[in-house]
Amino acid sequence: MKFKLFLLFFLIFFGKTFSQNKTISFYSSLINLNNSPEISYNGPTYGGRIFSSPISNTSYGINISTRIKKNFELETGFQFTTDNFKSFYSGPLPSNTLIEAPTYGNINLLTIPVKARISFLKYFFVGGSVLFDIQTQNNVTDASNNQLINNQSGVGFAVTAGAKYDIKKRVTFFANLTKEAHSLFLFQKVNYPYKIENVFFNLGAGYRL
């Protein structure tokens, strides 16, 4: 609760402190590269392993950026990410034992990025973000409904590079490639944490207020 109140305070402070030169933008992932590693666990008592593999992911969001200097902007907003996983058993089975069917589940994250972005050569930009992740759903389980992946709420990091094109100083279109490493620092202590990694190619549009 304290963390959510802090983020709410930050967004309000951000909006009031920089009241000019704002751009509001919307974006969605067009191409999603599954970059998270496969994870495995000890299987049933008769041996083998249970594997969870990422199979797809999606992302979309809204950002508000504030120009601090001509080529330097600060940006924050909300991002919604879904990572889908397939979990299955691999290993020896005793006689007369049915092979468990694979299970499918997903992890949803609400992320508040705090980004610094530098523009250069008129059309290009690079940036880095601190990611504050809040897990809103996790139903990645095995056939016995045991949760396989730990809570992903935490702090991560992202880097991005892209290009933009402005129309009449108000409307801007952009495309970027973003590498995200989520939950580098978890809010809950886990002995062997799993951390989601994503690579997105995003398309978006913005409007200068």
C-alpha cells in the first residue's frame, strides 16, 4: 500500500512540477520476442523435471513526457504487459501412469516506468528506464494447480532506441526497440527467483499539449 501511495504521489508531483512542454503518447507492441529463459523444477517423486517456457507476450501503454532541455526529456506513465507460458513434465514415468497434459498460464504486470530520453540527429532517440512492476495476475501452474513462478512485483530496468517523426509540431509518430529486465529487485524475498525479460518492437503516436 505504501508503495502504491508513493507512486501516486510521484505522478502528481511530476505533473505539477513540469506543467509545460508535455507530450502524451500511446503505444503498443507490434513484434514481441520471447526473451525470458526457460525454467525447470523438480518433478514428481518418480523423477523428471517440470519445465515452464515462455510462448508469447504483449505490451501496450500510455506515457507523459516533459521536455527539460532541447534534446532531453523525462517520461513516466503506465504499461500493461502479459507474458504467456507453457508448463509441461519431462522425464521417466512408472508403468500405468498417465502423462500429464501441458498447462498454459500467464503473468500480467502493471508497470510504471521512469525514463530519461535523449534525442539526436532530429529523428532518433535513446533512453533508459527504471521499472516499478506490480503483478496483477499469475496463473502459471502445473497440472496439480501448484504455482510455478514467483511473484514478479519489484523493480527492473529497460533500455530503448528508436526513431520519431513530427507533424506540424503537435503530432508525433514513433517506433522503438525496447529491452526490459523485470523484477531485478523483488519486493518479496525468494530463494531462487525467476525474472521476466522481454524485447518489444513498439509503434506509437503522441500529441504535444
